Amino acid sequence: MSHLINIFVEPAKVFAELKEKPSFLLPILVIAVVGGLAAMLYFFNVDPEWFTNHQLQAAGSEMSAAELEQAKQFMPGARTMAYITGPSAVIVTFIVFALYALYYMLAGKISGNATSFKHGLALGAWSSMPMVLGSVLAIVGVYTSSPQSTLESMQMLNIDPLFVQLETGHPWATLARSFSLLNFWVWFLAALGWKTWYRTGWGQALFVVLLPSVVIYGAMALVAAF
């Protein structure tokens, strides 16, 4: 339990202990539960009618009034989305960290730093703990914002809405709404963990950690640019 605090104040010490005794269940559950709670609270507090209309507009619908009414009958409402979000948040979080663990195993094999699946999970999960702060801010946003606000606008440390507010459909909207300033903290912690475990330089550690994000965000940028 002390790792939950020390990862923010003494991260090198945490990773040194994790090398000998890797753990991952607690941070994954904290990240999933707090993130899922933020989304659930949003759906419970958003204006249901506004939410449905916004979803139809975001889909680019140009339907008649009758067609819109028919579509509303089949679309999951805000309250339904709240009940779906909770369990799905846990499942998706475990899948994401499992993929990162596989990546770290591969990176370790290529770099000559053998990394087990369990160690990969530990590195990915504990280094992502700063994202919990983003979810906490989202919860604050739910209760301080208008009930006619988008879920994306609750992510207050993302480029959109922190620096820009792009219209839905804008070519750069997906990237701006996906990139959080907390990424820099997460990347630092993951690189520190890799450097601590394998006594590499910062160059290798940052290269290993940043490569997936460069590919993901780079692809988004290419799609937006072209």
C-alpha cells in the first residue's frame, strides 16, 4: 500500500523494490476504478436529452425528425452508458496493460534486458498512477461544469480543453482530446523504472518507453494532417 504514495514522492525506491517483488493488481484496480467512476458519474449527471442529441450530431447525422426519433430508441442513453462504463473500464484497463507488458517483454528481449510479463505489468501499471489525478480532476469537473458538457471536456489536463477547444469533426480533435499533459509524468516514471531495473542510460530507457506513444500519436497526427 505504501507504493501508492511513494510512487509520487520516491519513485526510484518503489521501482527498486518492484524489481525484486513485482506487483501490479493494486495500481491497475485503482486506475480502472477511479477512471470508471469518473465516467459513471458523468453519465449519471449529464442531461440525458442533450446527451442523446449530441451523440447524433457527433455522428454527423442528417436525418429527418422521424428518423432521429427512431434512432433515439436504439441508442443507449446516458444512464445505460453509466452502467456499461463501470465493468468495461476494468476490462479495458487490464487489456491495455497486458499489451504494454507484452511490449516490454519484446523490448527487453531485443535490448538484452530480460523482462517477464509480470515485470512488464508492474512497470506499466505503477508508472501510470499519475493518470489517477486526471480522473480525480474529471470527477471535480462533473460537479462544477454544466450538465450539458461533453465527456471529453472533463479531461481537464488534455490539450483539448486545456489549451484549445476544437469543434467535433476537426481534423486535430482526436489527437488534442487524447493527449494529456500527465503523459510526460507517466513517461518519466516508466523510463525511471526501466533505468533502475537494468541500469541503462536515460537514452535507452526513454526510447523504449516513448516508442509506442510516438507510433500512436504520430499516426493520429498523420491522419489529421492528411
